[in-house]
Amino acid sequence: MGQKYSHLSHTERKLIFNWFHYQDKTIREIARLLERSHSTISRELKRNIYNYYVPTYYPNPAQDMYKARMSKRAKREKLKTTETRLYVMDKLREGWSPQTISGRLKLTSEAPYVCHESIYQFIYKSFPIMITCLPRKHKKRRKRYPVRRYNKKSAAKTSILERPEYINDRSELGHWESDSVVSKHKKSALNVIVERATRLVHISKLGAKTALVTSNALIKRLSLHPPEFVQSITYDNGSENTRHIKTNEKLMCESYFCQPYHSWEKGAVEQVNSLIRRYLPKGTDFSTVTDKQIKEIEHKLNSKPRRCLGYKTPFEIYNEKVGALPC
């Protein structure tokens, strides 16, 4: 009792045959001798009847039938429900990850539920053409990189190492991360800001990746929010962020900076940048991209369910916690 279930072995099938046919033991007696459930023995005897002269149970044919069932089970098609398969394919094309699709199905029951692992197996084993729709498009699934160690360095800027824990654990609203996405030939850029708790995204097209233009874009977008929703901004050490003090004065917020060459410390905005690159791949000339297109991308990101938000969208979380989103 309390042990993990295991399938019947060939040896056990021989014992069942001997005890049942030659010793006239009951199903419950056989179950006690094998320390199995009596229902397991009953199913075994019923499902593996072999028509050899007289239809009856034989251990060797029973073992062969068991192996055949296991072989078919291992090859069964993932996402066998047509409704689920169509839903998954549609959402993959929209840029949703398998985790997002699975979580949203669990939340809304728009189609029969399927776990994200089954979606990955379906893609990699049965439909590899859809690998291009996955967030990273890896031919093989990779392990996460280990966390790196680093030393605190003194600087005029406030280091991210001094950022309070309530910001790190996202327990308070109003703490943003900022980054730049560069255009072809580095002639223009996008400023991307993400609120750490709600994952709300703002994308601003910049005529040039300069400190003045970046600061003005930040002030323009963040000043539309209530003051309590703009408490701090975390940057990397790019030259476009050198006017952070002026930005702080206008928005009445704090600023923090990643350690040099540690831009991954602001992971929320880095992750959003990778999502933006699905719509604007590297090599895209942003001068050919309209403000309307940028706004559409921003709306898609804010309307996309997130696993970290319990498969709600940034818009939904913002409305719950802050109110109507400013235009």
C-alpha cells in the first residue's frame, strides 16, 4: 500500500495464469499474493483474452498485447482534439508562447485544456514548421543560464544593488525599466519602458538615440500616469540615459542602474524587447515604420495574457489596480 503503481510484468502474468487456471484461486486471492489491487487482476484477465482453441488468458500473448498497447500509446498524437489544435495554431501565429496558451485555456476554457509540455511536444515531434512561431525559435530546447556573481562598484549613479527589496520582488506598483531598441544602421531607435508589477508596456519611436530625445520620450509617456504609479526607473549604462537626473526631477522619481555589462538585470524590459523583435526583426529600418504600427505593437503586447500575471493581460491588471489607462 502507498507504493507507486507499476505495470504487470511477464513473470506476474505467468503466475496469474498458473494460479487462476491450475490452482483455481480467486481474483482477490491472486491480488493478495501479488500485492496488487483486485481490479488490476480483473482488468488483466478481461482485456488479454486470446482465442487459441478456446478463448482464454495466456501469459505470452498477454505480454505481447501489453507491448502493442504501450507502443501505440507512445505514438499517440498530441493535441488530438481538433478544437484545441486549431486554437493552439492560431495563438502561436499571434506570438503567444505555449505557456501562455495553456494558462489561458485553463483560465477561460475557450477550448479543451492542454498543458504547455504537450504543445512543445506537438511542435517538435509532429509540426516542426511551427518552431518559427516559438519565442526563441530554438531547434532544441535549451537550459537557462546560471545566475552570475558580480561585485558592487561605486559610481555616481545609484546601483541596482541598492534598489530596495520591495522593488525587486514587485510588491509595489510604479517601478519601471527602460531600454532602447536600435534601428538599422543605428539611425533611429525605440524607447521601451515596462512597469515591473503590471508588465504594462510603452513604446516610443525616437528620431535619434540621444539622451535629450530619450528623456523627453520618458517624461511624455510616464507623466500621463498618476504620480504614485511612477516611483522609479531602472536603466542600463547607455549614453542615452545620461539625463536621468532631469527625468527624475520632472517625474519626481528615483533612478537605478544595472552593473556594467549586466543589462539582463532589467529582465522585464529585455524580455519585451525580444517580443518586439518578432514584429520588427533586426535589420528593420525604423524610419519606414509608422507611429500607427508602433501603437499597434504596443497594444498587442498589453493585450497578451502573461503567465506571470495568472494569464491575465497587462491592461486587465492595470485596470484592476490603477483604473482606466490614460490615452
